[in-house]
Amino acid sequence: MDALMTRLGELYEKLDAALPAIEGNPCRGCLGCCSLSHVVMHRISLMELTYMGRKIDSARLEQFKAYILRKKDEKGDPLFTVCPLYDGEKGRCSEYLVRPTSCRLFGHYFLEGTSVPDECIFKDRGTWFRAGRYFTLIPFAKEFRALNRGFRSVMPYTQKTITEQMEYADGFVPESPLTDEEFPDPVDMALHLQLLGRRDEAYRLFADHEGEVAYYYFYYANLCDEMERYEEAVKLFRKAVLIRDDDSLFHFRLALDLVILGKKEEALEEFGKVVTLNGENAMAYGYLGYLHLERHEVKEAVPFLEKALSLDPSQNFFRFRLGLAYLGLGKGREAEEELLKVQHFEPVKDDVKYLLEEIGRIKNESSQES
């Protein structure tokens, strides 16, 4: 992770050097590049937020996240209409050196469909482009995407980060007006169609343009997962792994599909590879514990489940199974502690209630005998 963050910092420096600079502070207070009144052309990735999190206060980072996700208050109004990192007194970004790619590009490149205030000093200097050309036009765009892909392989995998992945993306905004002819790369076009819900068309496009790189097979497999074509997805994930055996995300997704197909022995092997490559993948540790329980290997399951919960305490399904594992080992006190934590977790609520009652009954019987 440290090496990847260093490479991102170096990429920022290269990007800044490649873009024409204006001496002094060109901001005229129009807020076109840092308010919700204008469309951000490039979504800000988890990788960039992680980089920022190493440089700025965590509370300010959470405010920035709320801003870029357009989060609203109870009345339905945006929590922030102006970027919380904007310094109104100085008329500039307060975290300029760690600002994300989107902010670095604004003024130099404008996505068609966005609006730029007439008073913006950059309005007649920037290059306008269609979103489908993003990766062929924007400086270092492909290098940035490669870094982002690498980040997804080493990032911590928890319930929170998996949810956040659905909110952040490393490409252009899908809301922009696009036509099917705008994507020079077939994979980008297929991803665009998939994003629009046109899965059958995306599937045919993937099938007609067999690639040679690992991410062709990975994205193709993702689509098959969405279409519940799990047997096909497994074959495609295996091809991705064959090309890039060092990518934990490929192994992780393959393992998940193997679980769905009931191929638990193979899944156990793949999850083992995941945690070897990425020791921060809480989900993989949890599944290793779950699969060992399925094999009635209770003692072996416990350390994996404990590790999963140390990385991600919110994983209630795995906490429930840890409680079961403790019961299997005769550790009633430890089991009770874990089960009490999930007694209101709806999917297992009834099972937990029964188990806690049984533990209470056994404790009462033991106290009466003594």
C-alpha cells in the first residue's frame, strides 16, 4: 500500500507538470470547480481518498466524502453545496497539494455536458471532450487506472469498503450524455452498456472481442456474475488469475463464485491465496472460517473468524459463526459474549435467541448442581 501511495503522489506531480499553469491564484470566486452547481467530470476513487486520508484530518476527509457523494440532511438539502476544503478567505483550496485528479484536470479539460461559469478564467483555455474518449485523451489516464486497479487488490476488504466501492468509481460520470459510438475501446464500451443495464449487448461485445489482458477476463466475469452465469464467470476468473496470479482481487472473486457453485474445497484454496496476497481482506478470512466450519473443522475455523472480526467488527454473519465455533469447543462464556453482540441481527435473531436460552439453561443447571 505504501508503495502504491508513493506512486500516486508521483503521478500527481507528473500530471501537474504536464498541464499549463497560470501564475498566482486564478480563482475568481465563481466556485465552478468546487460546488455542486457544476458537474464533476471524473469520480474520485477510494485510492485517492486513501491518499488524502494520510495527509489531512479524518473529520475533514469525511466532510469531503459527504460533499462528493452529494449526501443530504433530513430536510433533503445537500450537507455541503461548496467543497468543505475550499478556503473562502483565501479564495483557494486549503488542501491543494493533495487534491484529487478531478480537481487537477478542471480548467484544462471539460467534459461535454458540464457547465462552466462565463467568468471562469479557464473557460476558453480548456479542451472539451466526450466521456468515451477519456482514456485516450486525458494525460496519464491509463496510468491512473492501472494504479487504481492495483489499489483494489491491496485495499482492506470490509463491509464498509465493499459498500463504498459501489459509490466511487475510477472513470467518467455515467450521467453524461453518451452515444454508443463514442468508445474506441471495446471493453470500455461493454462496461458502458453494462452500466446502462444493457447486459445482453455488453455480453455479446465481450464475446466478440476476446482480449489478452487480465482485466478483460475480470470485467467479462463480473458481467457474467450479474447475469448469474456463474460457471462462465469461474472460467473467466481462472483465465484472469492465469495471467495475473498476484492479484488478490481476482482470487477473491473466483473464490466467491466457487462458494456459490458449491465447490468449497477449491474455494478454500483460493481464499487462502487471497490472505497470502492481501492480509487486510477481512471477508476472505471470514470465508476461510466459514468453510472450515462446513468441514466440521471447528478448531481450525476459530483463528480465521477471529482475524476477520479484528479487521472488521461489523461482520455479524461471521461473528455468529464464531459464537457457534466457540460453542463447539466448549467455550460457553466466549460464545455467549459473541452471540449477545448479534442478538438483534435480524437474519440470525431467532437462532441466537435459542442458543442464548440454551446457554442460560446450562449455566443454571451447573449452578444448582454445585
